[in-house]
Amino acid sequence: MKSTAKILLTVSTMAALLSAGYWLGSTQSQNAANGVAEDTGKNRKILYYRNPMGLPDTSPVPKKDPMGMDYLPVYEGEEQPSGDPGWVSISPDKVQKLGVRTESTAMRELMRTVRAVATVQTDERQQFTLVTKFEGWIQRLYVNTTGQAVKKGDALMDVYSPDLITAQQEYLIALKGLQSTADGTPDVRQAMQRLVESALQRLRNLDIAETEIRRLQREGQVQQYLTLRSKADGVVLEKMAVEGQRFMPGDTLYQIADLSQVWLLADVFEQDLGMIHNGQSATVRVDAYPGNVFNGEVAFIYPSITPETRTAVVRIVLPNPNGLLKPAMYARVEFASSHSKDKVLTVPDSAVLDTGTRRVVLVERGAGLFEPRTVKLGFHADGYAEVLGGLRLGEAVVIKANFLIDAESNFKGALSGFGHGSFEAVAHEHDAAGSHAGESARATHRGEGVIRALDFAHGVVTLAHEPIASLNWPAMTMDFRVFEPSLLPAFKPGQHIVFEMAEESAGEFVLVHIEAAEAHHDHSAH
């Protein structure tokens, strides 16, 4: 009896388990059929399936794209917010998983360091050459080694020259003649005075030092050997003079340079030249003295570019009182460059997504809500970029995981909802109707102006336009991107045009139609 009861109990238990399993499986199947999925322990309804490559097409049922990739489910709560189809929505738990970080735009003083390599050169203004103007022989050398330091007036060598002996004799004869005519008429004394001055000037023209001339005047005797002296302080860079050597007029005997101040010639890349200006300070380091820092000042920017390296030479003047810096020595230069003395609105470089034709940032508009926005950027420095348009002070932008947001959302589809597509609509409507596209996706604004410059490579026109009443703009000169760059070759600088423009993003306008003012007036007359 007991065994029969046990068998019945076991059969009842198994039947109950089978019924529960059947009910659970049926419930899950029904939930899947109704579009309900389990996510982190919670059941959420699948609204639709989106393209895995970010294209704007969706599907109410699972499917694959042409490449065989499964469409991704979009759960309840991840859909785009109503009224803002261009925004990107990510669930809060995914925001946390992706490690999304934001930073607010702020006012900063942008400082950028421009680095370059350089070589030490002698100051061309402090170079001196001893060149003889007469024939002679070197009797004795006082400075007989290269690199020897000399002072102005130091004796370099004693020379013998018949020309110098003759010049001394002529001076002494003229001087005695002047003394002998002390009781003569004024005309005679003036004539003799002119002879003395002429003979004295000839000695000076032969580069005879004043000390030698004074000795000649004092002693009144011709010196067989005259001493040639240095005309400046410096270091002997080259010595061609040899004791006993015969030299001719024009021969170079010494090259002397003052190294108390040197030039540093830095090779700066052409894209950095806009950050360099005369009077700018520069910090210099050389490998020979790793613990020393030299400070100089930009004195000149050479007017040409080296084609092979795309660099320009920047001259820096450096004091060198201890003679540590030597010609041909290599150095590293840093220029601390500030774009502006005032602070500017900035955004982190990591926040910018460059699509190739424009720059986009993700602006945080709420929990898990991000607005893709086109921005116009200027100067870059220290990991930040100057904001010229598209953002306001204090707006939070995504600086980390913005590329992952792109992957986890229909970002490309959101981008397609603004920008170029709207401009195409404006342009096509204008071409079809030949009039305003005011009823199109975006309003246009009309104006007139004069072309100042054309950039065919980037499709940009510099335009000095008249006041635009619809925008409350005064007359000014601005750069505009042209919607159809192929139209630019038909225009030239100085031409008066009529144009229509539309706003591409906050504060950034593009020309959707341009024509010569003469043609416009002719059409109006007809």
C-alpha cells in the first residue's frame, strides 16, 4: 500500500513540473512574438530594428542588411525624443557602460608652443676681415693661431711695404714744408696744409692705425716695419697669414668675428609661421649644455620658403657673453605663441568629430540625450580649439566615448537630418522656381556685395557685403562657403554680385545662389 502511494506521489510531481515548464516556455514564446525582450533582468519592449551601419532605415521585424549584418533592436526608452529627430538618444545604462564623459565650454587663453631645430651662426654685423690694400711682406705675427681672442687695437702683425715707406716719406716732407712756410703768405700755407692733409689721408686709406700715425708725427722718422692692428673685438675664425709671406692688394689675412652675440637660424614649418612675429621671445637649449637655458628674441623672418623641407628661416638674436654658443652648433628652439591676448571660447579637441567636410560635437541636452551640432573652429592649442560658431559658453559636450555613441546610435541617420540635405532642397527649389526658397526647409536671406577673393580649392568666397536687413547685419567683409563650388570660376575678384544664403548651423551660412549684379538687374528689368 505504501509503495503504491509513493508511485502516485512521484507521478503527480513530474506532471506538475512538466506543466510549469510548458507554461514558462509558452509565456516566453508569446513575449517574443509580442516584441518583449529580457534585458538585465527587466522585460523591455522592442520598438523596431535599426540599421547596424547607422543608416536611417528601420524595420519592424528582425532582418539583415545587404552585407548580412543583423539589424539592431531599439528598446523602449531608447527611441529618438519626439519633436527633435536630429537628437541622439542612448539609454542611461548604456551611457554608463560606454563611459561617457562631458566637459563644458569655457573661456581660455590659448597658448601654443612652436618647436623648431636651429643652428648657431655668427652675427653678420659683427664679422670683420683684414684685407691689405698694398703689396708687402709679413715680418712678424703677433696673432698666429685660429680661435685666438683679440681686442680692438691689438697688434696682429708687423709688415714691410715699399708703398708704406713712400707714404710716410711723403707725409714727413709735406709736414716739413708746412713748417718752413710759417712766415709765408696765407695762400702758400693753405696749399702746404692741403698737401699735409692729403698725405695723412693716404696713410689712413692704407689702413694704418692712428697709433702708428701719431708715432710718425711725434718721432718724425720713417718706420721700416708698420704694425697692422685689429679693428674690433672678436675671435679669429680664419688665419691665412704666415710669417714671411708675401701678400698682394686684396689678399685676406684674417677673418675675425665678435661672438659676444650670435644668431640662431631656426627652421620653422610653414604652417607655424603665423604664430611667429618679430620681437617674440624664444627659449633655446643645446645638447652640449643640458642644464643651461638660453633666451633670445626673434629679429627677422626670412622672406622665402625652402621647397624641400617646407620651412622658413627665423633669425633669433642671442647674447653669448661667456662664449658657450659656438658657430654651427645645433640647438632646439621653443616659441611660446598666444593666439590672442584675450580669452576665447574653447572646446576640447577630443569632443570634435571630423566628418571630412565639417566638424561636429555632441551637446548633452539631458539624461542620455545628445544633439549633434556643427561647429566652426579656429586656433588649436594645448588640447583645446577656439570656437568661432555653433556653441555657447557653458554648454556640455561629450569628450569621451563620442565615437562609441556614434556606433551605439543612429548617429549617421541623425546627421542626415540636418546640414547638406537641407541645402540641397533649398538649391533645387531655387533652380526650379528661379525665386526665393522661403518655403523650403530653411529660410534664405538675400544680399549684395563685392567679391574680394576666391578660394577655388575649398569653395570659399571672401565677400564685402552690404547690410542684410533680414539678419540685422551691418555691412562687413566675411568668408562664405558656396553650396556649388563649380560656379566659382565664372566670377572674379572685384565683381559686384547678388546672392542668397541659408544657415547651415548656428551662426554659419552658406551661399546657395550667386549671380552677377548686372545680370540680376537685366532680369528684373524684363
